[in-house]
Amino acid sequence: MDERTRLRLDVSYDGTDFSGWAAQPERRTVAGVLARTLDLVLGAGTATGLTVAGRTDAGVHATGQVCHVDLPTDVWRQHEGRLLRRLTRLLPTDVRVRAMAEVPLDFDARFSATFRRYEYRVTDAPWGAEPLRRHDTLAWPRPLDLAALTAAAAGLVGEHDFAAYCRRKENATTLREVTRLDWRRDPDGILVATVQADAFCQAMVRSLVGAMLAAGDGRRPAEWPAGLLSRRERASEVTVAPAHGLTLVAVGYPEDPAEYARRADLTRRLRVPLEG
């Protein structure tokens, strides 16, 4: 078997015109565009095993996405000094590979990750979103109270069953550990939610944001979002916030490369509900 080299790619994209990350027939996706461009540069099928840290939904953006691919080592040695620039020339302007680096073969962009961090941008300005930020900022029609948003967020931090906020998949757990969830109002008036967890289930972040916004504008009490954690099914009264306000901003990995394999093995194990 030919010797292979694994590459970590750090990727950014404007999700507006993508049907999400995952390749889909007849749809424009980030993975599909990236794979086709790699084929153009290296030859069809040369880059294999494209694996991403977080499969973002249609319309969701990224400034800190991570994926990996495998190349024959001799091909990588031939292209390593110019591959990034060649991708830059050929990729569409709404997706960029910002960096690439050799990593051990046991690095897994998905399973070796220790956290994913998202930000959600909202404006409650009466005139809506600034035109240059309309693709990544939700315009909210009611005034939002930062203190109420902060109180709502506090009850969602920690390890919980987030079934009320997830689209359940067969044989998949909805147990997750949210390690950070907070709001800030920037000097320009934009409200930004930062959400970090070991992993997220589908639509979880936008569902959490939707529930918190209902508390932030006074339609629900601040304790309502946390109260839904007792549910074991999707809460139909939670409105999923629109995709365009959400951006994947960072993915974390063990500092010691020797820990990549152990972390991947730990992540693959089935999550079990907490007792009590």
C-alpha cells in the first residue's frame, strides 16, 4: 500500500448559497465544492477520506471549520509548497482554505475534537441588520434584554439531555455537555450568543437560540428554556432560529498530538444518560 499523508485543512465559508456542508446530489455544498477543487488540482480521487469537524446545515457559516483529507505522500511532497495557493485560485470566493498542515494519521477532524464553538448574531435595531452584515446577522423585530438572555442561558449550561432542542435520530443520544453559553452586546449594538459544547445534535444551537430569544424579548420567562430540559421529545413550541445568524467559529483539539487517538476512541463510545 502506498504511503499516505493526512492533512488538516482550516476552512471558512459564507453559507448563504450552500446547502450545508455534506455532499448532496444536485445541490451545491461545501464538501462537494472542496472535493471537486481538490480533484481539479490533484487528479480525480487522489484526495480521499474528506472528514469534517461539524456538518453545518444549509445557510450556516464558518470561520473556524476543520476537516482532514488523505493524500499519497509522494503527491503531497510534489504539491505541498503550492497547494494552498492553487486552491485559493480555483475555489469560489465564498469558501476559503485558510491553512493546511500535516497531522498524524490518527488525527480525526470529527472524533478527535474536544469542542465546537458557535456564535449567533442578532440585532434588535429598529432598522434591522446593516446591509453589509445582512447575511450573518438576524434582524429581530422586538427589543431584547441582555439580562434576560443571560439568565436564560445560565440554566442551559452543563451536561443535560437536550432532546427538547434536537431532531432525534435513531440510535443516537441527545445527551450533550454545554461548557459555555453566554450573551454579550457589542459596541455596535449587536447581540452575540457564544455556545460551546463537546458536540451538538442537529439544529440544537439554533433551537437553543430560538428559546432564549423568546425569553429575551419577554414572551417567555427566563427560566422557560431550562425548564424544557425535562422533556424527552422535541419541544414543538421552540422556534428554530434562522440559519444565517449562526457561524462555527472554532473547533478544539488536544494540545498533545499523542492524545488524538485516545480522544477519538472516547468520542466514539456511546453516550449514556446521567443517573438520578
